[in-house]
Amino acid sequence: MSHNTNPWTSEVQIEVPVITEAALSPDGAYVVYTVREPHLTDTESRYLTHLFLAAVPDDAPAEDPIQLTCGWHTNHHARWSPDGAYLAFLSDRASSGGNGTGKTNLYVMRVAGGEAWALTALEETNITELAWSPDGQRLAFLMEEPPSPAKLKARKSRDDAILWDEDYDFQHLFTVPFSVAPRELPEPAQHTRGRFHVVQLAWLPDGERLALVHQPTPDADDWTQTRLATVPAGLGAGSAPFDLEDLTELGMIREWAPPPMPSPDGAWIACVTGDSPPRWGGANRVVLYAVDGGESRPLTATPDGQCWLVGWAADGMRVYVGDAGGLDAHIWALDVSGESATPLVTTPTAKAAMHTSGHDRIVYLEQTFTRSSALWIWDGADQKPAAPDTQTPGVRFLLAPELPPGWSDRPLPEVEVLRWDPPDPLPGGGSIEGILIYPLGYRRGEQVPLVVDVHGGPTDVFRRAYLGSPDPYCDVLSLAEQGIAVLRANPRGSRGYGHAFRFANYGDWGGGDFRDIMAGVDLLVERGIADPARLGIMGWSYGGYMTSWAITQTDRFRAACVGAGVTNLMSFTGTSDIPGFIPDYLSAEFWEELDPYREHSALFQIGSASTPTLIQHGQSDTRVPLGQGRELYNALKRRGVPVKMVIYPRQGHAISEPRLSIDRRRRSVAWFVEWLGGVEGDAEGRNG
């Protein structure tokens, strides 16, 4: 096997510029987008995002994008003013012009050029969402209420005990007048107050009211109680902010912070709405809520039944949505009559960050296995035949960020999309889909080590994402360079294959989903690709659960990497910020039926584990608390199983610092090379 001499290390991959957001101008003629890159010095390790601007030609790629922001701070959430002359955005730049150590505040700049100016100067809290008023005279935004003087005093004197589940920092609605480079900052006005938490906002077209999505508390578990409401946009002189009873409630949403999107005529508010009762497996559709309080109108469900809202068509007769479709994502148009759904963009690519400004143009982020993040556009007014590389009328490439020098000279491994029969029938039939990444320089007929990569969720899905992306837990390129193949499987429970498939692992974690994965491994062994004596498995979150479970169910894996894994369903339920998650999947609380919690937990099967295991976990993880990893570590150590544990300071459920992300990926690759063998050695003698 030949190997690349210009290595795909994690340090190299971290330099890939990644587009994270995009927004079309009101007339659809321009797009503003953000690019994320790492900022690494002797004292800093963080990602920075900056704003870029490009014209949208009618029939060609964009030319010469303009970088609008620069410096050692992060800028994001760019929003066009209604007249297209200004951009409002959020930035953590310090008020003194320092290195982005300040709170996230609201800034504005002219699209034509010039320095940005601040409209807020918050020192104790951060802004999270913003929106221009239809007349362009105000901006609405969301932030946690600044701490009162009494609370600040209590913090300073260390007299700040927290009453758990009662003392919350609620996020509320504020507005600020728009002004051009004011000498004195305008004073934000607080519009809502009370014991409820606002998570999304939108202005109604007449500017008289705002739509809000809110939930009872900031707790993640309270997504099941999100509601859609409207609130007056004006406060009378001396009036108190609006409390919960002042809102005009339109309906229960039961979704994770879905953005409300008013229709062009202001009669309806479109909002993604979950089924009743809400389930963690996810089932939703777009519902139109009558602003005047009339009867709501559910629209046609998308094929996967778990869509996200993009926006309205210019004539108000259709709503655009995104929807998962196996390894791909698609864009659909839903008729407001509720009678039909039309596929608009179904190219075999991963798509995200979709946005429309109401002119029947949709800009979106697209990736493939071999192409990093790029912006594409669908133009509903373009009736020309489809371009050869899209097969979809109106779709064309727009732009991509410039890659580091020499990037195109680095070869990528071969990728194959696989399908195999499940070991037992799936609801509604069908097969299991997966992605095989071959080692670099692979020769047909050669048996190689194989690492199984399990996604999170469990309703996540592996898509046609760029192989050089620095974000996933599994560094497939570094493994490929070491002569190791990677299998990414989408077992039952994954999104993108319909409602029945996504709910097929309810009450059965570690059952059919585990057998689906192992059937994929068996396929590669039968084809002579995977060496059955050199198998590994890894995953993050639910993928970490499946990895910890796998080493208790079989001795076929010679190495494992458990990232932020759920290892004890009972203690997880008692300590996670989503205590309703496992009871929903198991259809019982642990005090009602303890057996399912024991039967589906790796910790209660650990007596059979012998696989050398690397455990990696964020120190400040509240989604899958650190104790889950420590329980597994202590159990394996006491059993005498080779085990190491790495804890990442300051990190939550996601590893957000570039150097720690590099470390996480580098250590997992080294672990598999040590136990499975690779270019620098083989596993014989290590595995017994």
C-alpha cells in the first residue's frame, strides 16, 4: 500500500475555512456570509468568524467577495436592514477595540463600507438573536436580563447560593432605536419580563407586533413546552415590560427553538411544530398560525417528518423547508393549502444554512465528500435547463472560501456508499445505509484494519460531508493515512429515512441498532476488506453509548474510543440537563421499571468487557455529565482492562477550542494505531 507523504494531520485539517451562516439581501442581489477559522497563539486557542459580502450574479458564480470584518474577535448573526443599506450583527469585540474578550453586543455597518459602530455596550450579559423592524427604525434582540445590583453585590461578597430549579437567568425581548454612529449609545428598552424564557423572535410585517417562541425556563428539557405568541411592539411611556399574561398565545409548538416566520401579508405565522405528545425521536411539520387567533393550518408533512423552516415564497402561497434524505438533505416547497409538497433541490449533497429573503431565491451551504463548504443558490425564476453538475433547474454554484496553499495537492481517499440488509426486519422494510472510507492507496483485495464510527443523537445521521472537515470526532483522513478504513453506519434510529425508521430503536437501545452496525462490519469482512482481527469502534454522545455498549456485547473489537458516552442510563437520567430523554426512549421512569435501565446500560454489563478503551470527555459537559465517563473508566480499570481517560477543561458536550479538538482527534488516531496497527507498525503481539 502506498501512502501520502504530505500528511492529513488534525493540525492540518483544523485550518479548513468553514462557512457557518449565509443571508440574502432583501432584493436577493447580495449575500453576506460568515467564515470560521482557528486563532492559535501562545496564549489563545479559539475559533473566529468574520463577515464576507458577495454579489449574486444572475447566471454565474460570485466574483471577488469582500471581507467586511477582521481582527481577533468573532462576528456573526448578520441581518440586513429592510432597505438593504445596513448590516446589523453580533460581535464579541471589546469596547476598547481589544481581542474579542468582551460580551456579545449589537453592531451595525454600512454595506457600502466603513467602520462598524455599536448600538449596545453590555458588560454582564450577551445578545443571542436580533431582528430589524420592518421600517428599519428599531432592532429587537434577545438577551438574559442583566443582573440586578443586589445580585451583583451578592456575587462580589460570595453570598450567592443558588436555589436549584428556581433561580434562573431568563432571556427576554429588548429593543433599541437604530441610529447612525451615535455619539451616545441609545438605551435598550426591555419589552418582556417574568418567569418565562424567550428563545426566538420575528417582527410582523406591520411593525405593530412581534412573534415570540418561549418556554417556561431555560432548561433544555423544557423544549417540550415551547409556545408561539405575539406581543405588542410598542411600550407606552412609563409602562412596565409585558409579562406572560400579556402575551397573545397562538399555540403549543413542542420543538427546539424553532424560528417563527410571518407571511408576507402578515396574516399567518409559519412555525415548525412537534407532534403531541412530543417525542425525542422527533416528528414535526410546519403549521400556519393565524395572527388574528383563527384556526391553525398544518401543512403537508415532509418525507422524513423532521423538517426545518427556510422561509416564504414571494407570493405567500408556498413555504420553503429543508428535510433530511438519507445521506443528503433536500429543499421542499409546501403549498399553504396543505395539499401538496414539491421537491425543489434534491441533489446528492449535504445541505445546511438555508436562507431566503422572499424573492424566490434560496442560498444554502453545500458539502460533498471531496468538496468543502461552499455556497450554492436556487433561483425559482431561472427557467433555464439544469447545469450538467446539478441536474436541477435554477441551481448553481455561488462561491467557496479560499483553501490554504497546497490544499488541492493532498489526495483524498476513495469513498463508497454501502447498503446492506438489516439482521432483522425494519418497520416498513428497507436497508441500512453507510459510508466506507478506504485507506489512502488502498489495493483491491487487501485486508486492512477497520474502525466503526457511530454518530450521535441517536437521531443524527452521517451525510456526504467533506472528509477533511475538522469538526467530527473521527479523523477519517488521519486514519486513512495510517492504512485504516472507516465505516460510518446509519442504523435504525437515524434521521433521514422516515418516521418509522427513526423510531425503530425506541425501547431497544443497543438492540437492533447494534445489530445493524455489526451487519455492516460483517459485510466488509465477507468482502475481504476488513481484517476481522483488527476491528475498532468509536463515537461521541450516543455514539459513545454504542461504543461502550459494544465492548460489553462482543470481543470482536480490539480497541474502542468512547467520547462523552452515556454509560449508565439511570445515573445519566439523574444528572443530565435532559432528564426526560431516556424515560421517553424507554417509555418508563426508572422508579417504575428499573430493568430496562439496567439491561440497556454498559455499566451493568461491564463484567464481560476486555477491549482496550480510550475515554474522552468535556469537564463541563451538562448534556452527558463527566461522571458517565468516570464510571466507565473506574469499572474498566478495576477489571484490569487497558484504559485511559482524557478530560478536556472548560469544554461542554462539544469541544469548542481548536487545540483541544486537535488533541481529541489525534489521541483517538494514536490509540487505534497502537492497538490495531497502522503504517508505523502492526497490531500483532499487542492483541494477543
